[in-house]
Amino acid sequence: DAGITQSPRHKVTETGTPVTLRCHQTENHRYMYWYRQDPGHGLRLIHYSYGVKDTDKGEVSDGYSVSRSKTEDFLLTLESATSSQTSVYFCAISDGMTQGAFFGQGTRLTVV
Amino acid sequence: EDQVTQSPEALRLQEGESSSLNCSYTVSGLRGLFWYRQDPGKGPEFLFTLYSAGEEKEKERLKATLTKKESFLHITAPKPEDSATYLCAVQAGGGSNYKLTFGKGTLLTVNP
């Protein structure tokens, strides 16, 4: 498996609280991505990073922010969690040179 | 806007019964088309990358093909362990930062 670790793997939080998910890679890849996966919608891109401190929005970015202060870490923050953000979140990495992307094991987030 | 449509949504096969999954796409300048396998509770696992029409890739019982409008994943003499969700994704060229746009997947069940 590619060296990607997501934490936590499971989390239950209350509506209105901030939540931060972490993605850590050991592959030194330049590109990192956050996706969410929901039944009937498939995988949708939230935010991505193309270098340290370089980030941009994906198709479902409202209510989310990201930060990348080091090559190996990409953080996803839900500023004020809502029930619609209950989902499985996947981090992915790519070197941009060879193949598509390699995915982490996911974080299951439940907002109650 | 890049779009990926996979069909069928679900497919049930008997062990040994060959079939194909379809992935239709529209993308502004295809850089690559990717197939992934996803098992329940896990992240997508990379299978193939296809770059140009006419290209084919094989791995065990799976063969992926590509035309200018669609890709097929052929499964020959499937076994129960081939049961999974198969995801198709496209990557646009130019300044896309190597983002992947996914289809919703095909859930394959192979009965013994």
C-alpha cells in the first residue's frame, strides 16, 4: 500500500462543532486531495493541494477548509459541522507523473 | 465540465460468467482514464491507467479497453473474490492539477 494514513478512522461529532481530519503521506508526492463518498453520488472532490501552502477548491468545497504546511500533511477542517457532512472522507495522493492517485483507508464521520 | 457515467449500477454474475462494465466520459483533453476497485470499508485500489484510444491493459481476469468516448472493463470467468465496486475516473490535461473525476461505480456481485 502507498504510505497514506488518515486519522481518525471514525469520528462522531455534534452539529456546530469544528472537526479536523488529517492525512499523512510518506511518499513525498506533490499533489494531495480530499474526497467525500456518499451513496448515489460517488466520490466528489472537496479540496486539493498542488504544493506546500498551495490549495484550491473542488466541486463541493462549501463548509470546508484545508491547510498544507508540510509536504506530508494535508488537513481538512469542517468549520461548523452539519448533518449533511456525514460521509466517508478519503485522502488521495499523486506524483502527477505516472498514474492517477492512491487512496487512504478513509475516515467515517457522523454528525449528530 | 468533465463527466463520467458508469453502467450498469449493479451487476450480478454466476461464477465463470463473463461480462463487461461500461464507462462513458466527456472530458476536455483526456490525459488518462483510470479504473479502481473498492471493497466495502476500504479506499479505492488502483487497477489500470489508459491514455489513448485503442489501448488495452490486462490483469488476471480483468481487461480494460479505451475508445474516444468510453472504456470497458471486461471480466473473464469471474470468481466470487472479484465481487467489489468498480470505479472509473478521468483526468483532464492542461492545468487540471491531475484531479480525478469519478463515476458513481458499478457494484459487481459474483455468486459461487
